[in-house]
Amino acid sequence: MRVKGQRKKTRFSLGLWKIIAALVTLWILLLVLSAPFVSKSITSTGGSARVPPNRPVLSVKASQDGAQIFPAPVEAAGPNATIILKPTFGVHRPDQDAVFVFAEGYDLTVFALFVTSLRENAGFDGDIVMSVSSRAKLKSGVETFLKQQNVVTYCLGVHDKGNVIDNMYGDSDSKALPDPRPSRPVATARFELYWVWSLHYRPLSRIMLVDARDVYFQRSPFDALPRTPEGSGGVIHFFEESTKETSAAKNIESSPYNKGWIGTAYGAEALKKISKRPVICSGGSIGDQVAMETYLRGMVKQWDDTRCKMKGCDQGYHNYLYYSGLLENAGGIGDIFVHKHGEGVFNNLGALRNSPFRTQGLLQNGTDLVLNWDGSVAPVAHQFDRDKELGEIMRNRASQIVSELKG
């Protein structure tokens, strides 16, 4: 009896171990299938194909169903606060792609160059959304021009109000509330505005965040990037500044500005961990709404956590968010691509200011268009005013556009 019982127990034990082994094998297989992967480069000059990584971009694969780790900025205004901000003129179109811009205090030449190049050179017919000066302080011709170009316009005058954004949130009765956050640089405050604006668009509408004063569109930035398929997590594209040895700053450590912003906001230890990495520019990014909304929550959260009041600290936030990995498991973000300088949609020119752009092969003879390193036309020329010749070319183009508008 004892022997039979022992044999029965042995058979039972062997069967149990086989079940456990099968479960472990299945668990390992699931881990392999769900593990993060390095995505191949997306072409930066047009089309929608993924191409071999002969020009690699950094990629972070994040969970499409990741938890929303950044609070909604409106929560700072109170548990029952709602968003009440509305455009001064113009209407958001939820199914369109959109370009978000903070552009206070500029004259007509800046708006004319930016908007006209975006509409005509890039062929963009989606929403252009701008925060500008209060209506009473708009420069001559600006309001008329923005209305003619169907720009969704918020005449907020954030500068005039001490860098706060009152009347953005309201209580449960929609009564306007003061800005729940103290005065901060407008370059930081704009990201909270962008978050509010992003809520007007559908999950796979593409949103570009971009500077205004030093940007010129030469080709369509959206056509150069493939659309994200339905059912996929959202994608964000970031763009590096120059990493050349001859540039003004080849990485975070060699840039007094970027080093100062990150060190002030996060401390010496955090700075040390990422100091050798390339600078990623906060003045131009593109992403699907579902991913960009999360990123914008993250940017506001960085201000709430650090209260860095240095002008430019938004770029410190931008770099820290990426390099720290905070975006990796945030809800809505499926992929983050960081494009190498001179190979993507944005050609960020500022760090190349040590020598004339033409001698570096950045200007196309005859057309004076800005080129990427492979000789193709960069869809977006950013920081063009860092070069004397190119700055003058752009001023002449802007003046010509304004003359035609008035003529």
C-alpha cells in the first residue's frame, strides 16, 4: 500500500512540475513578445516607409496602455475646475492636423513669414493655433492678416499679465478662476496652453509645437512623416541640435545654457547622468494628439516639481523628460523618435553659428534654401537668424510678403 501510494504521489509530482514548466515557458514567451524594441528610422524626406537604420534615430517603445503618470494641469485649479478658455477668433477643427505657436509681441513681418511659408511652401491647410498679444496691443495689420489666414487666435497678452494665464480654468459654474500657477517664463507657460489646445483634436491628429520668430517652412513637415495606423499608440518626433565637433555645443555638457537649465531644475547628479547626450530642441516637435497630450502634461509637471524660473528652462524639462525615461511608460505614447541633426524634418541651426552657414553647405546656391546634410531641402529651417546672411535673406522675404499684402 505504501509503495503504491508513493508511486501515485511521484506521478502527481511529475505532472505538477510539467504544468509549472509549461507555465514558466509561456511566461517567458510573453515577456519576449512584449519587450521593448528599437524601431527603425523613419524617412525624413518624404513617404511613409520605414527604412533600414543606416541613419539611426533613438527610439523608446512605451506601453500603449501605460498608466497616465502625469496629472491633468487643470487639477491644480481645484477638484471641480473645468477648462473655459476659448479662441478670440477662429474655430478648432478636431479632425485636422494642427500647428501650435506662442507668438506675442511680434509685428506683421514675423506672422507673414511664418504663416505664408506654412500655407504656401508647405501646403498646410490644417489648423494654425496661436497665442498672441491682447487685442489692443496687436501690431498694425496683424489681426486682419490672421483672420484672412483662418488662424485660430487667442489674444491673451500673457506678457502683459505678468506671465500668468488667468481665465483659462473655471469653477463648476464656469466662473473664471485665476491662474493656479505663479508667474513663470512664457516659454514654460506656453506648454500649458498647448495642453488645453490639444484637447480639441482627435487622438491621431498630428500636432506640431514650434517657435514663431525664427522659423521658415520650405516643404511640408507632415508629408515627411508617416501617419500612425489606427489602433496604435501615439508617436512623437523630437529633433536634435548639432553634435558636430565644430558646433557651438555638441552636447548638453558643452552648452552653458542647457547645462544651466538642467542643473538648476534637477541638480548636479541628474545633470551628470545625461551631460554627454545630444541637446534635443524644445522649439520644434511633432506628434499624434494622444501622445502629445501626455507629453504636455509631463512638461507642466516639470514646472510644478522644479519651479525653475530661468528663461529657457523649458528646454531643460524637454531633455530631462526624454533622457530620464519618464515618457517611456506614460499612457498614449507608443513610440518616441529622436532624429539626428540635419537628417529630420527640423534643421535646428543655432549650434552651427560659429561659421557662415553657406561655407558649411547649409544654403543651396540659387534658391538660398536650407539643406540637410544629404543635400535635400529641410522641411523646416529653425533658428535661421543665427547666421548673418540667412537672417538678411529671411528679412527680405518677409518684407516682400508684407509688401504684397499691402499692395
